[in-house]
Amino acid sequence: MSEPEEDFAAMFAASQQAKQFQKGQTIEGTIVAIGPAVAFVDVGGKGEAVVDIAELKDRDGVIEVSVGDRIHATVVSTVGGLTLSRRLARGHVTDQQLTDAFHSGLPVEGKVERTVKGGYEVRLARQRAFCPFSQIDIARTADPEAHVGRVYAFRIIEYKEGGRNLIVSRRKVLEEEQQEQAVELRRTIVPGAIVPGRVVSVRDFGAFVDLGAGIQGLLHVSEIGWSRVSDPSEMLKPGDEITVKVLRVDDDTRKIALGLKQLTEDPWSTAAAKFAAGQVYKGRVTRQAKFGVFVELAPGIDALMPNSESGVAKEGDVARTFTAGSPVDVVVLDVDPEARRIRVSRQAIHDAQDAEELRDYTARAPAPADGFSPLADKLRGALDPRRK
């Protein structure tokens, strides 16, 4: 056949197939191809139906179906072939379509008219439906009136009295969209990935971060900053938009560990160049332990001052002498960047001060005639039994 004859034959076949269906009928088909403007759906027989590509996209404009997926749709036109719609527009829905939508799970557009006891009154074409407060959104709505006047897609979850008693849910539609988005999103959430997120809640042990599509990860308190964070709420607030790094993903439990400090330079990478043994540095006491005191030399760099290097006598109270937050001068004893350890001493400063005082005293004091210093005289006198 020539090209015009082939086109005519295709159009004739499409029109014949369209006669098998009626406008408003809900049917099921398989997506066989996705083009730039429409997708082609196999609904049985030799012909195909088309559905506008916009109806196959989620709220972010991403196509949410693939070739081979089964979909429910409504016949909106039989002229020149079958044209389908996945959403029933509230201005054109019939009673029979509402029945079909209930059985097939097809979303139906509805307008939230007003709040009533326990929920909302929703208009679906000529029908009124009830949507409980808990079913209007996934998250709890602080102001129920915020939804009044809005047009949403609803799923009919109860159909009674021939359609005169309808209960609908927007939450069901949102959850299904969220699940579809989650499948795609989880492919990008892998260890090492850097992703945007929103802080959902803050606890003593860290913060839960929403990564999108209902997927949450835990930002542990130890991963917030290189410096020790005692109270995460001082650093983060619910609603904060942050960028985090995926540290670990447990495929079995679906738990995701996140990090924030990893997006800044690790201070230990330059510790060897900044801190040298034998040098005096000003620090701040951060916490105490049984074996010593931890001193912050720089943000993210905590050094250990052992009890034996505190300069406090054995019978003394090291914790009371060095309270958290108090400043202290220390001498660096040794640095091990690989092990992320620095040892410091306060006793070394005392020893140096004593040695300096002794040198000053020796330089100032006249040499005694008998070769003994006044300090030696005092020591001899203190030890002389005849003076007791």
C-alpha cells in the first residue's frame, strides 16, 4: 500500500477500536511507549489509546511511570481514536465514573468546600463527600482552614448508599506518589552522596532529616561538627534546610546515617603543622574523665591532659581545679595526627616557672662566703635537731 493508504488504514483501525469503548468508561491498559507529548497505552485489540504526558508526571514534573506499567484511566474521547485521562476532573465526573473510580482506585478531583466536625466537606461534581482531618495531608496541618477552597486529587475509600455517602482521602494519593518518588530517590541515596534535606526533629542524640519522599536519615550528634556538640538544639532547628553527606545505608533496616561535619575541612589534617611539642598554647577545658581532663586547643581539636600532668597534688581534686569552660595554658607533650591524639601538660608550665624563678634568684643573690646559699642555710636549719 502507498503511504496515504497506510495512514487511512491506521485511522480506520483506531476508529473501529474506539467504538468498543464509551466515553466516561474506566479501563485498564499497559503503557507501550512514552513520547514527548503523549504516551501510548495498549488496551487490548490491535489499536492503542493515548494519554497526555502531563498526567503521567508527579508534582515535581518527573514522569512517574515506565513502559510496561499497568494503569487505570478514563475514556475522555473516542473521536479519531481513544484518548484517556488518569484523573477525573471534578467538573465532568458522572455518578457511574465515581463508582468506577472507587472500584479501580482512580483519583478524582474535588474541591474542599468547608470544615465540618471531624474533617472537611468536599465537592465531587454533583456529589458531596467527607474527608477526615487525618486524611487531608500526610503531615498534620496546623491551620485546618488552610485547605478550604483548594482543589485536590482524592481517592474514594468508602462508597455507600449508591454514592450518596462518600468518604475520600487525599493522604492516600500523596502516600502513593511519595512511595513512587521514594523508589527513585533511594537509588541516589548511597554512601558518599551529598544531598539536600530538611530538619524534621531534634533530639539529645542528634537530628532526623527528611531527604524527600518521606525518607529520613539520622544525623548523629557526633557527626554535626568537629567540635564536641553537647546540645544539638543549639546548632539545628526543625525546618532548617541543610546539606548532608550520606555515611551509611542499611538495606535491611533502611536506616540512613548522615554527616554534616564531613562537608568541612577536618581540623586534624593540619594538626601536625599547627601544634608542636614543647610549645605553650591557650586552651579551654571541655570535659573531665577519671584519667584526666580534655582541653580544646582549636575547634575540633581536643587534647588530653593526664592527671599526672595537671599540676595538682595527688590528694587534690583535678575536676574541681579544671572546670568545664575554664581557660588554661598548657604545654604540648606529643602529637599523633593519625591516631587523632595530643597530650598536654600543665605541670610542665609549673616546672618551667619554678626553673625560671630559680634562675632569677640565683642571678640576683650574692654568693655566700662559705659557698652555701641562704636557701641551703634554711634547709640545714630546718633539719637541725637542736632547733626543735
